[in-house]
Amino acid sequence: MHRETQQGLNLREVLGELVGRHSARWLGFVEQILRSAADAQDVLQEAVCRVLVAERCFSYEKDVRMYLSRAISKRAIELYHS
């Protein structure tokens, strides 16, 4: 189970587990959009950084997963349009 702080989940720990569990799916999704494995890796890293910098408090892992998925999608679309 995840260590919790008074503010909620341990975000770094949860992000590490989520990336380990879902990175192949997220990378495949982004690579389909950008047609570049290297860019897909960059998008995933940037999205994780965005989630960490946002300093939001999450109570549930599913909320972190949804927020990270949105950050990945948003960054992939930004890069596609640039």
C-alpha cells in the first residue's frame, strides 16, 4: 500500500508505480501521435515533472493516474502542434 502523508498520498512513490505499470501503454499512445519513440519518452518525462511541480494533493491513486494521463495527452498534443 502507499505511504500517506497528512496531505495525502506520497506522490513520488505513486508516480513511480504508475509509470512502471502503465508506461508502455502511454508511450505507445504518444508514439502514435508523434511518430517518434524519443519524443514519446520526453513527453512522459515532462508530464511526470508537470504533475510533481503542480504540488496537488491527491487522496487516491486513480486521481493521480487520471491527472498524469491528462498531462501526457496535453503535452503530446502541444508537441504535435508545434
